Amino acid sequence: MLMAFAKEFEQQDLFGRFALVQTGCMGPCFEGPIAAVFPDNVFWTWPRQTRGHHKRST
């Protein structure tokens, strides 16, 4: 999932405007990969809405 985000960040020129950080377990690890969006405090398991969310945040 990190590589998919990195590819999207590169394509959308988002590095420097947003941080992309790999972490360890953030809680519900049994749910699978998690994406956290701050400062909105939004957590997605198996994110599907990333493109729309970061566009609204810019």
C-alpha cells in the first residue's frame, strides 16, 4: 500500500505538501493495512477514497 501511495504522490506532485510515513501497527492490525489522514483524524482500512480525500484537502 505504501508503494501505491508513493506512486500517487509522485504523479500528483504531493511530496512536500503532504507527508507519507510508514509506521508499525496503529491498533486494529487484524483489519489489514491502515491509512491515517491528519489533521482530519480519519483512519481507513484497505483505503479506497484516497484520491478524493487528498484533493479536497489541498
